[in-house]
Amino acid sequence: MLIVMFSFQEALIMEFGEDMYSKIKTNLSRVQIYERRDLQEKALTCIPVSELTRKAQLTMINYASSATLAKDKRDPGFRDFLLMELLHWFKQSFFSWVDTLECSHCGGSTTNTGAGEPTADEIAKGASRVELHGCRKCGTHERFPRFNHPAKLIETRRGRCGEWANCFTFFARSMAFDARYVLDWTDHVWTEVYSDSQQRWLHCDPCEALCDAPLVYEAGWGKKLSYILAFSKDEVQDVTWRYTSNFEAVRARRTAYSEMELIQLMLSLTRQCQESYTQKRREELLLRRVLELAEFLTPRKATESELHGRLSGALAWRQQRGELGSWVPFAYKPINSNCRNIIFKYSSAVDKYSISEDGKEASQISGWAKGAFSIEKMFRKVEQDWKMSYLARQEGAHEGSLSWRLEIPPGRTVEKLDLTCVGTTYENGSVNWSVSTDEENIPIKGYALTSLCSSPAARSPQHPQLLAPPPALNTHVSRLTLSTTCNARPHIE
């Protein structure tokens, strides 16, 4: 038996190379740790299960009273709402993102200065590599071991996407969700959870607090995907096709391994995972796998909520990784530096901005996102039945925000600022506005920020709505008007 197993592993390494085989072996070992009952019990002491259950019940009641389900979709069940609550709690209250560490000696900021050698204790807790972060003030070096063991991550409660996905998948398993750890060959990881009520796998990204938005990486972040594998105690599955709408482009990039040999490898490893299962359980998993493969036959079209770039991590880090997507922050600079009145209008009905200077149209911008300075968890919703459109926070998000920026020419000050916006709120939703500046005093170079919030019981993305015209209004009515009046430029002899 030992000789056969050794030969099989040697053959796999020869066919796929160290890279593919080592990744698969490492991740299969990782997900087996999630099944340890002693660790799951420890995880459950960290999770406010009763509170999440109560919130999920309220959200489900609210959803049932307000949502209109698409004809081709199944209703989400209670466990789906509980999953959403777990996802938001994990993002907002439990885990934290690490760009660089704070200096433990003086509290100053640090920069990544390179790699260090992991200690024996760090290796035992799953840290195969260590980052060194040097303090700019006092020169102290902080160690950032990249731990992989869930028991250690419960203690540290911090990291980047690897630690986030690892710990969240473990928490999902601890709450008896059927969860998989998903590895993307273009350097990202996340979670998938099977929905019994919807009979399909749901994409969950704890770093972004995103659920069921699988095309966000390709359509929003701009990733050039190739191989994406999912790992669980039951199986290894190639789930690449869930995450792309451009099958031909992805196929062209899948040249590193033979497709047939990859399929044979996954089936072989899946059989090993299920060796001790009953025949009935194996048949259940096989049927689920067949239905999943059928789902991959038809490419999906990205929804608007999947078109935004990455939000987690420092801006420079996201830019370096090329994960900001096609969206770039927009700031309007007057064409005529001597103009006194600038009017910035947006119509949600036609999804277009119109900008005028001293009564003359100076610019038009199509697309709500292209005229925004910052966007977080927002999308444009079009309701054909009600003949209306509006900007709202993404489904499942507790809060969304959107800002617009106007850059005033040097030497000019703002004498008057008028803002008119039509928004609608329901139940406990709210729309909060603020005007801020780069500096506390004049000259103002500011932007207007709107933040859309909700209570836990008002989780529908339609609560609240920004720029939502009543159905009877003309479709060309502008729903946002920002008018800025500047002082006259001083005349210099």
C-alpha cells in the first residue's frame, strides 16, 4: 500500500509539477483541520450565534414582506440569511485587515522591509513565512507571521485575504454550513457555501463582505482568471466557470495543465475524500456535483453590483495588484478657470451627468460611477415594472457611500453652495449627507459625501433609495443638483 501511494504521488508530480500538486495537497490538508470538533467548539465561543440568529430572523421577515423574487430563482432560506449575518459580523466586528503593523514600541507607522525566518513555534502554527515591518520613527522591527492554522487565527484575528478566507471558512464549518475554501491561481482566496434552499453554491468573500457576486473578480477587479479550485472535506472541484462570463478568454489562458489530467486528478482525490462515506451519501454528492457542472454550461452576465474594483487593502497595494478595475476616481476641474457658477447635475433615469459653467454646458458623463470620486458598496437599480431607477447600497451591505469632488482653481473661494437631491427611505433606512473639505478653512476644495445606512432589520438594498424619481416623473428630470458659486477672480493690474 505504501509503495502504491508513493508511486501515485510521484506520477501526479510528474504530470502536474510541484506547483499544482503542492497547492492541492496543502489546501486539502487545510480543510481537514476545519473538521476537528475541539476547534469548532472553540470557534463557537467566539461567534455570537444567538445574536446572529435573531438578526437573521428579522432580516428574513423583512425580506419576505418586501422582496420580489425573480421567476428563475429559488427563495433564500433562513440559513442563507444567517450566513449573511455571519459574513457581516466577521467583517465588521471580528477580523481586521493588515496593511502594515503599528510599532509596539512608539506607536508609529511601519513599512514592509522584507522577509524573516519563521520560528519553530510559528511554523507549528502554520506560518511558513514571516514579514518584517520596520518603524519609520524608532527603527523597531515588527514580525508579521502569516499564520494558517485556524486555532491561531482565532487569537490573532487579523491578516490579509489568506487569513480572512481561512478563518471565515472554518467559522462557517463550525456553524454547520457546507463550506469550501476557494483558491484562485491569480492570488486570491475566498469561501463558497452551499445553500440547501437554493440548491446551489454561494460565493462569499469575507474581505469584501460580498455574497453571491462571483463575477466581481473578472468584471469588477479586472482579473485575468485561469484556474480556480474549491476544497472541502468531501471533494476537490474546478469552479473556474462560476467566476467568468468570458469562457473563451479563460480557456486560452488554461495552458499550464492538461484539462483531462486535471479532471482525473480531481476525481481521484474526491474518491479518496469519500472513501468512508455511505453509498447514499456518495450518490447525493455526485448529484450535487452534476447539477453544479450543468450550471457552468451557460455564462452569466455581470450585474451592476459586480462591476466595482477591490475595496479591501491600501489603495497603493490594490493598484500594484491591478485590482481597482476600470473605475478611476473622478474630480471635476472647471474648463474656464474664471467661471463663477458651476452646476453639477445627475439623472438616475438616464444615468448621466451634465455639468455647466456660467449657464453653458461644459461636459456630459455617462454612467453614475464614472462621475463619482469614491464609491463603496453602491449600485444603480433599475425597476422596469415600476419604471424607476435609483442608486442604493448593495444587497447585504449595512452601509454604502458615494462622493463627488469639485476642485476649485487656486485663489478662488466658494461663496455659496446649494445642494438638491431627491431620496426615499423606508422603515429604518437613512440617507446622510455631509460636505467636507481637504482643509478645515477656506479656500474650500471640497466634495459632498452621502452615506446610506440601515438598521439590521432593514437589510433590503431598496432601503434607502437615492435619486429615485416617482414613476410619473419625466425620465429626463435630474435628481441631483449641486450648484457652486465662486468669488470673482481678483483683477491684478
